[in-house]
Amino acid sequence: MSRPPAAAGYGFHGESGMRIDLNCDMGESFGRYSLGQDGEAIAFITSANVACGFHASDPQVMDRTLALAKEHGVAVGAHPGYLDLRGFGRRNLDCDPEEVRTDIIYQAGALAALARSRGLSLQHLKPHGALYNTASGHEEVARAVCAALAAYDPDLVLVALAGPGGQVIRGVAEEYGLKVAAEAFADRAYTPEGRLVPRNQPGAVIHDPEVVAARCLRMATEGVVEAVDHSLVPLKPHTLCVHGDTPTAVELLKRIASTLKSAGVELTPLGQLV
């Protein structure tokens, strides 16, 4: 599918007007431990990033998440991370690039097999947590991620950080001929350089639904986000993300979806945008 023409400076226009994807990280429970509010959040999104067992989840959780997505007509993608259940994949591990490559293929393949058993296919791949952040600006890790996707299924969309913070991985993905969706984070603060504020810093995660919805509308219609120093960072995202483990995730998604629709922005799965 060809990419819709970009509007001047922001977003994507189709016959019905401006369109953007709304995604959420899901399936991050494990065994008897429950995390997130997937059953409620699924009603407001167009794409789900499903954990693949390394940073969170297990085969049964993955399968239940896929069934939930199918029930609600939500597109699904793999959300592979570092092998770090204890740290929820948010600790930066010193992994060999070949280890990163094979781990991603392993995780995507496991989810794809379960998806196929449900009559689904994967739409995208989005690295999780520390792997996502490292690949955004570290060329060696970015190449490992892109090599994995190119070898496994180059038709999948790679979700990568929008704006200046994700230039490295987006550039590598272009070398590999991959389809890339630029992603902005609804509930995360940004540095002036276009990177996400580390979670260990105050204000890194934004919980107020009204503030988050207003930021998302500006990202979707103007292609910018206000950084912590009040400067404007250019993003031009295809997709907006809310973290499933944010306590207010359901209210955030509900408010974002309502605000965007009221402004004439159509929520559309990534596969129809990239």
C-alpha cells in the first residue's frame, strides 16, 4: 500500500481527512501477576503492541491478548524487548548485536505463530523499553533491530521514535528498505533534543488526561510537541502511544480518542498509513 501524501508540515491526509494511529502496549501480565487494563483500553486504540515473553507476558497472556484484539478489530504487532523480566525490559543490557537480532526474530516468530492460530497476522514490530531507546540513537543496535526485521518479515512496519531523537534508527531502516512509522508518546515528557525524558526523572510520565489529550491533538495537527524547556520539537508522527502500565491509561486513551475525533482526526491502523 502506498503512503498517503503528507500534509504541509504534519500528519497524513486521506480522502476522509487527517488520519493517525493510536497504539498501546498490551499483554504485559505474567502468570498470576496482572498488569495494565487491556480489556478496557482495547476499545479506544487502533493498534496493539503485544509483549512477547522477554520483558513481560507468557504464551497464555499473549494468546488472550490476541483474542481480545481480534474481538475488537484492533491490528496487532510484536513488542520484543531485552530478556529482562525482573526489570520489565527497562534496563539497558550490554547485548551483542547478534543476540539482539536473534532474540527479536525469536519473539516475533512466537507471537506470529499464536496470531496465526487465531486467524491474525502481524502488522508491525515495535521494540520495547530500553531496547527501543537504545536503538533510537545507537547505530549498532539499530542495525541489529533492522536486520532482524528485514530477515524475518520486511513487510512489517517498524515503529520508531519520531523527530530528531529517532533519526538514527529511521535512517538505518531506510537503508534496509523497511517501512517505518514515526511514533510520538502521548504520556511521556520530551527533552529539547527530541528524546524521551528518563523515567527516573520527575515529570517523565504525564498522568493528566486533559494535558495529554491537548498534547496529542497538537502532535497530530501541528507535528510538534512542547519539550520540558518549553521549546517546540518537530515530530510529524504516524502513531501516538500510551503506555499500558500507566495507571490512568484507560482515561488517557478515552480522552485522546474523543479529542482527536472531535477535531476531525480519523483513528486509522498503521497498515493503512505506511
